[in-house]
Amino acid sequence: MQLSGIFLGLGEDNFLQLLRSVSIGRLKTFQLYERLKVRCHLPKLNSDSLRKAAPRLWKRLAEDDSDLATELSQAILVGHMDMIAAILDFLGIPHEDGFFAKDLEAAKYLTEGWEQRVYEKFQETYPSALLLFYINHLGWEVAKSERIFAPALSGPGA
């Protein structure tokens, strides 16, 4: 599965929510602002221009623009390092402020059912679109997952 497949698999509504979660300040801190602006073909990058560009960006993702998918993923995730660190801590994956060493064999920490456990633990703490995106991104990046995780719903009416 390509990274763009995660965005597409989660749907356009979740994609719009993810775009709204991008922190322009964090993009500048991590020196991703100009790269994202160029990759999105925007003369000015702010939350309004990103929101307005969403239909064009969605179309490009549907055409499997892997460079765009990579830039958008980074832009979304750098603004939520607190969530990433909390999830990695919960999974017992060693990391440095949300980043793990390149030579770390992190896949061994992703035991059977890890996605559902993470979802259940953090569903009340973080927005659903963001949580699902990171769970799927982590599965894709570390475990080379080929499927989209969709949580099993529990409780009345599920």
C-alpha cells in the first residue's frame, strides 16, 4: 500500500479534518513550511489556503502523488508530537520525543491487536481522524501493513 492509500482509505471527511489540524508554526519550526507550500502548489500557505486547496489535494492523492502524501503526512504529524510520544510510550517503543532510532526494530513492539488497543486507549483524548491516521501511518511505516485499520466499535448500537 502507498502512503496516499491511508488518506484515501480514511475518506475525504477525515482528510479535511487532518488538513485543519496542520500547525503552520510547527511547519516553520521543523522547516517544512516552504516544502509543503511548494508541494501543494500554493502561493501562500496558511490554514485557509490549505482548506481551499483540499479538493485539488484530494484529487492528487487519488492519482497516487506519493511526494504530496509524504509532505502532508509530515505536516500533519509534526503538529502532534505529544500524541505520537504518548502512543509510542503506551506501546513500549523506545523513542526520543516521538522519534525512534533508524536502526530500531520497532515492528516487534506492534503485537497482535495493537491498533485496537491504541484506539481504545486514546479515542477520548485525540480527534478520531488524527488518531486513525497515526495508527495507520505507524502500521504502514513500521509493520509494512497493507490494510487500513478501522476500529471495532463496542457498546450499545455498535
